[in-house]
Amino acid sequence: MRRQVLILISTTLLAGTLTAVLADNSNNVPTPNVPTKDKDKDTKPDGRGNVGKLSPARPRGNGISYHGGPIMTGSTNVYFIWYGNWAGNSASTILTDWANNIGGSPYFNINTTYYNGSGVFVTNAVRYAGSTTDNYSRGSSLSDADVQAVVSSAISSGRLPRDTFGLYFVLTSADVNESSGFCTQYCGWHTHGTIGAMDIKYSFIGNPARCPNACSAVSSGPTPNGNLGADGMASIMSHELEESVTDPDLNAWYDSTGAENGDKCAWNFGATQTAANGSKYNITLGTRQYLIQQNWVNASGGFCAQRYP
């Protein structure tokens, strides 16, 4: 979902309202127990259930509309900022493998059904462009401003390049909170802000191990890669990535309630299979299996799917 806040940022959060949409979930993956918030059809959310005035839409027949803003075209570069304590955690390989393989997949190809005002479509291309660490520079409880500061520091220090074609993920360890509503109002969000006089896209991704009943499809038992936090983050990151490329400045693609493509399929995993360790999964990227929410196809009337076509 999306939001606008002070300090020159606006955001969109995974399950910012965390709407549980599991009608298609034939294998009954459990829905996280997170409260929802009402939305007004004449307004758009700010990413955490709050709303603002909608921009005029260009009507479409696929359940989602284009509002004139930019999309991310060409290859999207993904950067990781590992915030907190990740020592000995297998997340570093699980999520790096996700980043190296989601581009070019039938799953990410869903985003190629979205286009800008010039008729240029999203490209099925994502490149893992690097990572850095941050050892609690802003403490263990982050505000929205802190998240932006973490990204700004990584760029200004030269640890990561300043890239207007990039999406910077702030990945937090399980002991880190985001004080504006992590675990109670959202699990992750994406936004854009002015950093170094450039429009930079970034995303906060909370660790579901902190609140598995709220932010993980699996609150107990096995997960595809044996790491509840990282496996849950892979779905949240997929949600924020697909929203970032189709609505980076929060004025491109969303529906009459303000829901972006990822929001429309939040917590809807579709058909699943059983992995060797007994966990549920629905997609294979590279050599790894993941349980990742579906995305909204902007074609044929619109629908949630795991792949396109």
C-alpha cells in the first residue's frame, strides 16, 4: 500500500491495511491475524490505512487504473541494506537468491501488463546490484524518518551508489521495530524521497519473525527455506517490488480504493505444493522454493495470478 508523510516521502505498505484475500487459496495457507482498516472509494491510502484525495484516473477495464504518473521502465536495480544483527542468519543467502532470480521469472512478468502514458511497458528485468550493512545506526526502534536516513547514509557514504533506477530495501532483523505501525498496521512499505537531489525509491521490510501471527503466512512449522523470517520477507519484498515498479511515485497504478497491484492480491497465495520438508510453496526461483503472494494481472478483466501469461 501507499502513503504520504512529511520529510519529503510518500509510502506504500504491504498489507498496509493487510487485507486478507484468500478466496483463491485452494491449499488454505493461513491468513496472518492483522487488523484491517476501512477505505473510502473516493480516497487513496497513505500506505497505513490513512487516505488522501484521489487523482483523476484514466478508466480501464481490469480493476486497476492509470493515474498519469511514472513507472519504472528498463531493468530495476535492487539494493539491500541489512539493518541490525544478521550474524549467522541464512537470510543473506535466501533473499539474495530471491533478488538474483525474480527478474525474468513468469511471476515478475505479470508486471509487464503495466505501462506509462507513452505506452512503454514495465520490463521483466531485475538486477541484484549490491548490499551493505547498518549496525543499528538509528537504534532498534525506527521511525519513518529513520528509515529514510538509513538509506541516505548508505548512499552518501558511498557504500551504495545513488541510483534513480534502483529500489533500496531496508531489511531489519527481528529485534528491530518500526514505530509507526510494524506488526500492527503493516509488514512493509515502499516510498520515494529526495536524496542527494534525486528521486530515490526505497522500501522498509520488517522481519516477520518478530510477529509471525501478523506478518507471516506460516506462524509455526516448517517454511520453504527453513527460516521463518526470511521466507516471510520474500513475499513482502515481492509485494513491495511489484508496487514500486508500477507505482513508484504513488501516482501511477492503483484502483478506486487506492489499492496497488500487490495490495489487490495481499495474502492470496493461490495453489500451493508441499516441499520435501513438509512446508507449503507456490513458486521456484532459481534452485529455491518460496511461498509468495500472487500479483494482479492488468489484462483480461484483471485477476490475481502466480504467473503471466
